[in-house]
Amino acid sequence: MFVHPVVQRTLDIADAGRDRIGEVCEGAEAARHGTANKDGDIAVQVNFRGELVDLWLKPGVLDVKRPGRIATEIAALIAEATATARATATAGFLATSRSLGDLAKELPTEGEYFPSISRADT
């Protein structure tokens, strides 16, 4: 099957854009950010959505701190880690957005698709 070279170039650019978007989405999905409290007895790890992926409590922390305090510290750590993870994911999305703009500049012009028709003819 013959595909006109201009159409093929457009399809190739679209494929490249789709691939870039897929890569950044996969990267965001795989990204994790962790942080620990100042005492070093509680640590969390979250994904870019703020979902808790891992929680670590130092052995004996439940004997030293009240459950309410532990819960408050965990919530604060999750919020902190989520902000960092989202900032990282956002930076990736913005970089991809800029690269998609660069790809769009490579798209053929209207005259390349319809060389016999000019804007003056319409």
C-alpha cells in the first residue's frame, strides 16, 4: 500500500509524540518519593498520586510515641513526599509538552498536503 510521503511524515511525527507521552506517563507511574521524620523513626514512600507505597516504623516506636502522634507524623510525611513527587512528575510533563511543541513545528504545511490549492483559491 502506498502512503504519500507527506502523510507518512505526519504519521511518523504523531507516533513520536505518542511515544513521548507514553514514556513520561510510564515514568510518572514508576516514580516514587520517600521521606523520613526528623527523629528517623518513621518513613514513608508515595507515588506521584500521593498513594502510600511503603511505610516504615522503627521497631519500638509504638512504645515511645502515642498512636495519634504517629498518625499525624505519617500524614505530614505523606503530604511532604506527595508534593515532591508531584513536582517531579509535573516537570516531566512540562518537558514533554515543550518537546511536543517542537514536534508540531515539524508537521507539514497545508500547502504540502494540497499543493494545487492555495489559501488564495479558497
